[in-house]
Amino acid sequence: MYVGTLSFDLLLGDIRSLKEKRSVVRPIVAELHRKYAVSVAEVGDQDLHRRATIGLAVVSGDAGHLADVMDRCERLVAARPEVELLSVHRRLHGDDD
């Protein structure tokens, strides 16, 4: 069994309220969950208007499949024009850990 986690540090565009922030972050979280069947949530910077941290976890029996899903998730977030992807932290955990 392999478990992969991603943490996205995002800078949001011209956001003036937490309500506007939710209107940007929620669709990203929903699309990741819907398209790739991953567990995903906003996990940090909830009190900041222009920053967001999204955490994601994937479980698979195949390390190659796990890496492929994580790559696709990263590309999806990076391609969103309303956010700037500042950094991505990736961790892989296997049976040997």
C-alpha cells in the first residue's frame, strides 16, 4: 500500500473577503475530489484573504498509479488562472516506512 500527500501553497488573485476566497477555493477542492477521487480540503491560512493551503491525500496499491494521480492533481491546480501556485510539498509513504 502506498499513500501520497500533496500540500499546495496558493496565492489568490484580487480577493477582498473570506467569502470571495471560498468562491475560489471550493471549486478547486471539489474538482480535485470529483476528477481524481482523492481526499482534499483547505488545511491552512483560513483567516487570510489572499492565501490558501490545500492538502490532498491519495491511497493506491501501485506506486506508479499514485505518482500519476498526484502529477495530474498538481497540473490541474497549476493551470487554474485565478490562483498562483507558490509551492508544492509532496510526500510518498510505502510499506517500508
